[in-house]
Amino acid sequence: MKQPFNYLRTGVLGLLMAATGVQAQNKVTLRTDAAAPTINRNIYGHFAEHLGNCIYGGFYVGDTSHIPNTNGVRNDIIAALRKLKVPNLRWPGGCFADTYHWKDGVGPKDKRPTLVNTWWGGVTEDNSFGTHDFLNLCEELGAEPYLAGNVGSGTVQELADWVQYVNFPGKSPMSDLRQANGRKDPWKVKFWGVGNEAWGCGGNMKPEYYSDIYRKYATFMSGPLFKIASGANSSDYNWTEVLMKNIPTNMVNGLALHHYSVIEWNHKGDAVNFTEEQYFQTMTSACFMDTLIRKHSAIMDKYDREKKVALVVDEWGGWYDVQPGTNPGFLFQQNTMRDAMIAGVTLNIFNNHADRVRMANLAQAINVLQAVILTKGDQIILTPTYHVMEMYNVHQDATQIPLEIQSNDYTSGKGKLPAVTASASKDKAGLTHISLVNIDPKKAQEITVSTQDAYKSVSGRILSSKMQDHNSFTQPDLVKPQAFSGAAIKDKTLTVKLPPCSVVVLELK
Ligand code: AHR
């Protein structure tokens, strides 16, 4: 059996060393002898909602734009996202999904009705980016689409029709309509969300009621689909308990979970001008993902010992006050090294829980919340989060290497957190990758990694800068990965020196 990911703290030895003013040594032990799951590439998924400038101006500029595009989608965005190896993309929301009627977004664009985007800024949505645009974009990216169905204000028939429209190969009213709209072959969409945040913007339902609603909708969604139930809001463990109790495991493939790294919902703080105390609070919320996954997984284990149902963290990331001067409903925020730390810590947690967490979606891809890309007219910049997602893509579909870790503390006036987190995997070509994060913004950390295999060489890349540092349209490359020379390997012992506030991904041969 796989050894549980073990977070050993420095304990008595640590206390003793702290008392004598000596920093304990960080230690990581790679357990290549233990059976381990594959790190599903879908953990590295993204999310694109009709919110602010994520779709319009972000992905989509229309095919008459002066910005180079493919069927209206920006070529610079397609190129940047291909480098990330985006495995799946969730659309059209979010809260927007439960107001969205897919039939309004197919057929001639000049005939499409409009709707008011009530959740996000009250702007008029012209439905010019619809099902065909999204699914063709996914084909361009080589990403699997993940469609979020409208349960809150839609009907069972509407969602069943959407499934038939995009997936049915034979003759049917919906496949005829698809062909009339210019697409002969179905797209074969596998991932389907049955509503979004049913406990909130998706209908303010109780878990007992939503369980029944889920069962009804899922019954009429035909085909071999991967159906994802709307899951818990962060630590609402009762939601998971009730759904797992009431929905048979042969009716559901994934249970969602949403958790944002936020300081306080009423005092989220500025995305760039934050204090170390706020940084620590954000890190506390990011590290809490580990507790959330353990607790939700323990509940799921009671009803699904074989782990047939995946935990799908289909919204995660940092959430701050919107950038001053921007539409408060557009959720536009800058992205700093603090966000790179959230990404590194969270992806390590997901990798280490790959047995249950088999899909996740960073919120959101472009211009919204913890975006990987920001746009301004015809320019784009890649954020620190983009670089972490790109550095970590070596873990996609690799075999997890379970590890034990003993970390020094990062202490602040608000408490303490482990300074160092890690995850590791072995890819199909036999290369071992280790990703290490030091969230301490002031202290470097030396780490000894013990391995059971002997390696001859180590190389790697690092993303490191001051915690408030970010890329901007005047300094687009202030934060970017560099070659890393702070690691040395001798037989089965690797030593690494991580600078403050850094993410490192190493390759061992
Ligand atoms: O990602 C922004 C919003 O956060 C989503 O629309 C919603 O699902 C969540 O509350």
C-alpha cells in the first residue's frame, strides 16, 4: 500500500535547536519502494468563465479583430497556453453557468439573443462566444473540455440536449442542429459539471435537496460521461457527507470542492501592496488545502473505499480586492510571487494526494483572480503563476513518488507554517522530478533529500523574487524562471539550497 504522505514537524529536536538558535535541517525522503498512483494530468486544469475580461478581450477578440486570431481566439493566448500543456478547461462558469442557456450561443452570431450577466458586473453578454467557439478552442489547445451544466435556472431537458448536441454521432434533433451550425463530427465531451456551487449562486440548495436534483439530472445525461457533482464550499464537510451518502458511486465520477486562498472575505487586501502579515495569512489559507483534502477524502473513503469517485478541486487560487479603478464585478487582480507560492504549495498538495484528487482547475485562466495571463489591448504578460504551472507540468501523468518531509517553521507574528513543501514523481521516460517550495520570504532553507535510487546528475529551474514582485506591461519579464545551480547530488543524497520565497523544480537522472 502507498505510504500516507507524512508531514513530520521538527518536534522535540526542533524545539531544542530553536532554543539553541540553530536551524534544524529540512529533510525529504523519497519512498520509491512504495506503491503510488499516477498524478493525473487533469490536476493541472484551468477555468474560463464569462466574467470580466476572461473570455472577451482575454481569449476571444472576434475574427474581425486586428489582433492575430484563429476563429476569433487570440493566437498569442493559444501559443502561451499550449506551452502550459493545459489538460482541461472548464467553461462557461462558475456562477455564470447557472444562468447560461447554451442554445443562445449557437447558430449565426448576429441572431443570438443577449443576456445580462447578473453575477459579474451586470454587463450585457452578446453570446458571441458559444459552444462551438469553446470546443474548437479546446481542440486548438489539445485540452479536454469540461462543460458546467445549468442546473440552477435550466432544465433537465436543456442539459440532456446539450449532451446530445456535442456528443451524438448519429441522427437526432440535436446532432442535426449541430451539423446545420457547421460541425459534422461530435466533439466527444467527457467532463460535465452538474451545476456549480449549488449551495450558493447555483441555487442556494441544501445538500439533501441537491443530491436528489443531481440524481435526476445525471439520469438523463446519456453516454459514457464523467459527471461531476457540485461539491463543498471549503470546509463544509457535511455537504460531502450528505452527497456521498445519497448519491450512489455508480452515478457520479467526481465530487467538486472549491477553496480560495483568501485572508478574510470582507478584508481581502490589495493584490500587490500587502504586508508580511497578510502574506502569512494567505499562505495559511493555501496550506489549509491539505487539511481540506484529508478531511473530505476521509468522508469519501467511508462510502467509496475503492476511491472510484474523484475529488475535483475545480476552483482554487488567491482572491484579493479588485485592482483599484477596475469594475468590481470583473475580479481583475495583479499576480505576484505570493501567487506563485500559492500555486507551488497547492500543486504539491494535489500531487501528494493524487490517489483521490484527480482533477483541479485554477481560477481563472485570463484577467480574472489568480490568472496565468493578463492582457492589455494587443499585449499579454505571463504571470508568476503561469511560470509555476509551466515548471510543474513535468508531473502530468507521471507516477507519484510518496515522500516524507521534515520542515523548519516559517514563523510570523500570526503563528507558524512549514517553510518547505515538496512533491515528486517519475515520468514515463524514467526521469525523476522534485518540486520544492520555500514560502519563507526572509530565510533561505537548506534541504537534504534522501533517495533510494542512485542518481548521477541534477539540473533544474527556479522562480524566485521578492514576495510583492510581479510582471507588468512595462516590466513583463521581471519574474521568470532561471537555471538553478543550488542543488548537488552525491549518490543517494541530494542537497538543495532554496532562496527565500522560491519555487524550484529539479530533474534527476
Ligand atoms: O471564480 C469566481 C467565482 O467564484 C465563480 O463564478 C464561483 O463559482 C465562485 O464563487
